[in-house]
Amino acid sequence: MKPKERVYQAISGHAPDRVPSVPKIWVDLGAALTGTELTEVISDPLRALEVIVEAGLLCGVDAVRQFHFPARTIKIEADRVLELNDRGEPIGEVDMQGGLTTRLYDQATFDIENPYYMSYHHFWSSEAPFVRDLSDAKRIIVPDKRFLVDLGWKERQETILKRYGGAVAFFGDCSSATMAFLVCLRGMERALMDLIENPELVHSIMEKGVAIAVEKAKLNLDMGIKILRLNDSVGNMSVISPAHWRTFVFPHMRDVCCAIHDYDKDAKVYCHICGNVLPIAEDLVETGLDCIGPLDPLGGLEPGQVRKRVGNAVSLMGGVNTLSFVQRKPEEVEQEARRCIRSAGQRGGFILGSGCVVPRSATRENLLALRRTVELYGVYDNGILKENPPF
């Protein structure tokens, strides 16, 4: 079975020939494994797509996520990487140790009415919020899929699909529509206080987040990428309460899922919510998600616990502690991965992966351990996991 078919069957709730292996490889790890300088990734959006695929192939994965980067002009000054504007002037410092976001010197550089900035909204941050009030929220522009095509997203992604499409499956990224989107525009502390003090502003901002995420989904679907990723790494019970999640995140996540499924009945949507999601597991099913991930052990839960809560209503993805990839030996990673498969993948509907993004210092050997595990212990026979002896 080819990777594309294997992954699609698993995320659709079925049992393919074996459990797919899909750890979350981001550009920093991709660059490290391929020997690429991070400055090249920041400057070249095509290379940002390539390094993830190339690293994935080195590690025997079945699918990779794709993240579209802006083409930033940079200058290295001492030990800092600075982003420059069209006039060659520094506008901020790139966070090379974290998410490669440019910390702007002046908040006004970011224009919420400019579709370019809103297409790549999570690549810039500032001390002052980009959205100050409800009036600002209403001015947020929604880049449509035609604008994303003009930015080169379609051309670059189709280059990747043509070059690697037979070797690996692809997940299209819709970014965030909910808490993580709110945090991008308001900052973490303000966003959390807004849940209590300014609920109208929260809903207004998230409505724009929904519209932007749906346009990104449409472009991916038009290119034949049927599996889509939503991100809300902030919207977990390690950060906010179940009550706040149900009030603010649930309705907007449901809107995204409904819009995507209405646009393409074959689309599959999963949401990356690291941290603890156990108290809202059933609610995630009700949003219309096809898959819940990444089952983050650092949030205090295990894949089997989520499986018991949701049954076979949705697929599950993830489960292996991200720290294991840097703190443990390959055979220990294999044992942990095996437990994940046995607890959540007995009858399919499971994709083995990492509990969050794999650290950039992870070794190829530890990532290859996932591939060995699915080949040894993740094989299905007539829809049931073959391997089930005690450890």
C-alpha cells in the first residue's frame, strides 16, 4: 500500500495494511537532518517545504506536514539574524532558537489590512498587540485562495507534489482559527484576559481566523491535498478551562470543519492541540474533526485514555513523548511507540506520531525507530492488529 492511501485510510477510521508513521517534523529539525542552514529556510519558501519532505524521507515517514513561509530578506549582524524591509532597514530580530518569528521593533510594521501579513500572521510578533479593539478586529483582511496563489503557494507546493508525491503523503496546513490565532494578534496574557473581560472581541477575532483557515484549506484541496491540519497549541486544558474552550473555541472550530467538509466531502481535518485535551475529548468529536492529535504525554495523557473516551468516533494521531526523541535510546522509543499502537490502534484509525513537534536536536535513529515499530508491531490482518502479545 502506498503512503497516501495508507494514511488516508487510517485518518478515515479504517485499518490499512499497517499503522502509518507520521512524527511532526518542522523546518528546524528538517534543516538539521538535511544539513541546511536555517537562514536558507527563512529566506527561501520553497526550501522550507523541501527540508521537511527530505527529512521525512530520511526517517521513513508516511506523511509530512507542509508550512508556507514568507520570503524574508535577512542580514546577519554579530550573533543576530535581522529581517529587513524593502529599503534594507532592519524591522526586527528573528527568533532563531524558537519559532523563527520576527520580533518587530515597531508594531505598526504589521498591517492587519494587508493580505500579505495576514497570510503569514504567525511569523511576526511585537510587544504591542496587532489588534487593539473591536474596531481593529473588524478591519482584519481575509486573504482568499487567489491571493495565496499570487504569493506562490500553489506553484511551490505543486513543485513539491510533482517531485515527491509518490514517496510520501502530504498534510496541508490551515494554521489556526481559534486560541493560537487570538494569541498571535493580542499576545498571550491579553488573549487569556480577553476570555474573561472582552468576549465579544475574542469571537470577532476568531471569526476572521475561521475565514482565513478556510481559504487556506480550499487552496490545499484544490491541489488534491485532502488531509488538513488546524493548529491550536494554546487551546488545551493545560492553559484554559474546559468551560472557556467550549464557549470560545468549540463554535469556531466547528465552523471551520463544517466549511471544509462542505467544500470537499473527501476532506479530512485534524487539529494539533498539544497539552491536555482529555476533558474535552468528546467535544472535539462534536466539532466535526476527523482526527485528534497529537495525544501529548507531556499534557498528562496517553493515547489509550483518549481512545476509551471517544471510541471509534474519530481517528487518533501521535502519542510518543517528544522528549523521548532526545533523551532516550532508539529501542526505548520503539517500546514507547509500541505501547501507543497497542492502546489506541487495535482496530485501525490510528497514526503513530510525536506528542508535539520533534525537537531539532533529535536523532535520525530515534525517528527511524517509529518506522521499525509500525513495521514490526503495527500490521493489520482483516482490520485487527496482528501483534498483541504481552511485553
